[in-house]
Amino acid sequence: MRKRLLESVQLRLQDEENRKELISNISHDLRTPLTNIKGYIEGIRDGVADTPEKMDKYVNIIHSKAVDLDKLVDELFLYSKLDLKQVPFTFDRVDIVRFLDDCIDELHYAMEAKGIALQWNGRPELGIPVMADLEKLKRTVFNIIGNAQHFMDKPQKNIAVSVPKFTF
């Protein structure tokens, strides 16, 4: 009983440490777009954006950073709901290969515009059925590819996605 109590206390301490780290990471992630927004607004106030083209550029950057900030706040809200176990899951049957095909198709041009080759080695003949929450699965796929893009350190910018061969 003492052993289980000790494990419970250690688990609680680890959870608290993870929560502190998460809050620290979220604070950092929120501060970055806010700092950018403030910097561009100061540039406008100081007259740096002295042509219509520069003003347009500054406003577009501010808008982009505000959109990033909005996404981060949505993620924070999701983390909060996950922590409180208030996130409902809606499971549907889907062919994972076709689902990934749609996701990759949606991301392809955005990656191409950033100079990143997104290779998809889908195998439609596999037709792998899964039960999944499609909204959350899509978010996961987009996050994984976004992280691959963000942390890419190779001169040749390439992300390859594939479905392994399964045998049942």
C-alpha cells in the first residue's frame, strides 16, 4: 500500500511538472506573435511603413500573426478541455489511405509554395478501414507535417508520407 501511495505521489508530481512545462511553452508560443504584432504596429506608428506597399505588407504580416495567435489560443482551449476530460470524440469508419490522400492534397500546394516537396506514397489498393475522429485525426496529420516543416534542418526540403504494408 505504501508503494502504491508513493507511486501515486510521484505520478502527481510528474503531472504537475508536465503542466508547468506546458504552461511555459504556451506562454512562449503566445509571446512570439504578440511581439511581432507590436513591432509592426510600432513600425507603422513611427512612419516606417511610408508607402502604400509597405503599409500593405505590414498590415498583412500583422493579420497573419493575429491568425497564428488565434490558432494558439484555440490550441490552449483544446488542451484545457483535454485536461478536464471534456473533449467529445466522434468516431467514424474511414479508409485511412483515402483520408491521408485528401489531407496531403490539401497541404501539397502550401508546402510547394514554401519550397518543400511533399511526397505521398499512398496505396489506394490497400483500402485500410479505421475508426477515427476525423477532425482530430486531420488536426494530428496537419500538426505532424507542420512540425516536420518547422524543424526541418536539411538543405533539401522534403517530407515523405507513406502507409506501411500491413498483413492481417
